[in-house]
Amino acid sequence: MKHLPNIITFSQLVFLAIIAVLAFETWDGAATLVFFLCLVATVSDWLDGYVARRCGYVTNFGKLMDAIVDKFLVIGLFSVLLYRDMLGNGIKWLDSVGWWILAATIIRDLVITGMRMIAAKHGVVLAADKMGKRKTIWQSTSICVLFAVPMFMRDLDILGLPRWWSDFVWVNGVLYYFLGGFLAIFSGVLYVIRYAPLIGPGAQNTAKEE
């Protein structure tokens, strides 16, 4: 039972692999299945931390793996979206900007993960800050919304929804993507400024949760 939070954490990688395959399928129901798998994956991102805190299984290893796997999940799903042109939707400049934002997000996550690993060697635990958590919320929202677009266009056309509805959902997904990208870059800069002094050899254990 004590390993349940870590099992939930690593299950996100399984969801990512399944989604990455199904996202390229065109059979009826594939888009809907991908959408619901995204929902489950994003909920499990919250569930592992909740279970760990609720059952008293919070560990430094769990915190570090949770942060790393969360980043793999988000970056992986964004890569699928961009590769499938689900962000740009035929608009080349929008797709290009999306890739640049993803590249900046990857650099940001590598820097922060590196800082956390260095800090862990000195007995320092760097917790996620509030802006970073908001970033994750908007990124997860944009992923689910963008994956909902093909579901509405292909699988739920029997509902008779007008074409503008799918376009409306897509526009919201794009806006959430850019908002999440901005928060990722901005929070990353603030994170480095705030925690860089705490990862030196003389730093003290500062496992602070905000």
C-alpha cells in the first residue's frame, strides 16, 4: 500500500505511451478514447500526491519522481499534439510558435529538475511554487481541450454540433497552451532566482511546501 502513490505516478508513463499510439489512429472512437485517457492521466497527476499526503507516504523520492514524471507526461503529450498539427490546425506560424514554446518549456524543466537533483544531494528539497502549479493546471487543461477537438469533429458528429463549436474548443485550447507556456517560462525564471542560493554545499534542508 505504501507504494501506491509511486505506482500511480509511473502509470502516467503508460498512459502517455498508449495515447501516443492511439492519437494517430483514425478508427471510430479512437479520438474519444484518447480524450478520456488524457483526463485519467491528468487526474492521476493530482491523485498520486493526494494519496501520498492522505496516507502519510510522502517521501523525498516520491516528490522528485512525481515532478519528473509530470514533466515527461506534459512534454510528451504536447509533442504528440504538435506533431499531429492539433495546435496549429493548418496555420504554420502558430505551429512553429508552439514548437518554440515547447522547446523553452523543456529547457525550463531540465534546469529546474537539475537544480532539484543537485539540492537533493545536499539534503535540500525544493518544493513546487504556486505559479508552477498554476502552470501545470493550464497546461493540463490545454492538453485535454485540444485532444477534445478531434473527438467532437469525428466521433461526436452524430450529436449534430455545428462546425463553429469545434473551432471554439480549438481556440480555447490554443489560448490555454500559450498561457501555460508563458507561466512555464516566467515561473522558471522566478524559480531559479529564488532557489539558486539554496543548492550550494552550505545550504540547509528547506523542504517548504507552498
